[in-house]
Amino acid sequence: MKFERILGILFYILNRDRVSANTLAKYFGVSRRTILRDVDTLSLAGIPIYSEIGSKGGYSINREYKLNGKIINKTNSQYILLALESLKSIYGEKEVHETYEKVKHIFSNYDENKPLELDFSVVNENIDVIESISILKNAIKNKSSVSFDYTNIKNECKKIKIDPLHVFYKWYGWYVFGYNYYNKKFRMYKIIRMKNSKQNNDNWIQSYNIKELMEEHEKNRNNNNIVIKLRYRREVQTLVEEYLKGIIVNETENEITSEVAIKEDDFILFSIILGFGNKIKIISPASFSAKIKFHLEKTLENISRNSDI
């Protein structure tokens, strides 16, 4: 633990012009006296650390001092750092920030005026999700089962026990893929819908080829897509292609017809289609048109019931 902290202090100072002992103590969760001892250890190891006193003082390291990063070129380093910066904004685990600090310095040719940037802070997950991810990650590492309460899209709450196999970020949210003990099936669970996550003491009930299982699961999900034929005005073409994508099957001077594949229970895409209002017409299938009509009728009923007019 001490070695990891000292190494962390080294990279933290390397990535900044000057850092005070108080700042280091707060960041690493130790006392100021401990930081002083760790800095002395780095100095004895030959690291060129300089200290300045005063209100703007602190520790710094000669900017010419760089660790070996010759196996990675400038383009490689920019993309690796871009990925880490993006991960920092959606996944608050401390290890991600520590990795970023270390990698940033190793790439001595890193350009602060980067031409490409991704900002996922708008989808930054809450602390409960981060804690669940940590539990799942540890369970996968130890090949242990996990239990939790899960609320599905129909607002039904069930107790679930799975062998967690893979945690991943997709469709603006975190998911876990695993084997359900109760229905004997593989499926994905959205982590934000999980409550009271707990790692169990028992081991996985079998060994798994995770890559093949996930590929098969995704293939089956895509086979369950429904294809919707839409007709929309050219004035909304850019927005339709941005949010719904799909394949254009016919065009006229004023209208475009496209085919879009979606999951039948895809709440997000269903809401987006509703948002286009009378600028989009559902050509087929009739079942999806009926679903849209039913939703609008129920919405109007609620508005009328709650209206003061």
C-alpha cells in the first residue's frame, strides 16, 4: 500500500507544475507528516523533487524528467488518454483516476491542446451504480455469484441471483451480463435498476465461455428486432437519421421513407418517435401503429382527467 501511494505521489506531482503537501495529503487520504516522509523517500530514490516555501510553494519535479514511453507514438498516446478521460467522466472509481495520472506522464509527447475530446459527464452515474459495479467486478474476479433486487421495465421487482460474467457500458448505461439461477437463462441487467447488491460466498455453478455466450446473446437480441417503416418530411431528415438511423427505401421531393430496426420494448426510441409528432407517419407494422395510438389515447385521457378546463 505504501509503495502504491508513493508511486501515486510521484505521478501526481509529475503531471502538475507545483503541488502542496496539504493537497497531496487530502488526495491520498493520509496526514501531512506521512506525505513529507513519502517525499523524502522519493528524493532518496533519486527523483529530482524540488520544494518551495511560501503561500504559492509546494513540490515540483524537473519537467525534463520523464519515464520511458518510447513504445507508444503521439497518436497512440492521444487515443489512450482520450479513452481514459472519457472513462473518468462516467466511472468514478479511484483506480481509473490513478491510472490516468500514471499514463498521462508516461506519454511525454501528450498535447494539452488535444484536437479531439469526448465529454460523457452528462451521463455520470450515481454512487449506488458505482458501488454495484465494484461488487460485480470483484465477484467476476473471484468467480462468485451475486444477489440483488431488480426492477424491470414493467416496474416489477424481483429477487435475482446470477453468476456475473461481464460488466460493460452501452446505450448510455452500465449493464451486467450473467447466468440467472432461477430461470436458467443468460441475460443482461441494467445496473441502475439493481438494489441491495451482494456478493455471495458460493462459486460459479459452471465454467463459461464468456465471449461466445455474449455473441450468441447479442445475435438472439437482434433476431428479435422489429422493422418499422416510417415516412417523414425532409425538414426532419437530419434529426431522424441522427436518432433513428435506418435505411432509406424511397424518396420523393418532399418525403422520405425509411426502415428502422428497434427492440419492441425500446422505451427511448419509442419516445423519440412520439416526439416527432405529425412529422412522422408509421407505415408498418400495424401493431406498432396501434401501440402508438393506444399510448396517445391514454395520454389524452390523463390530460382530460386532470385538466381544470
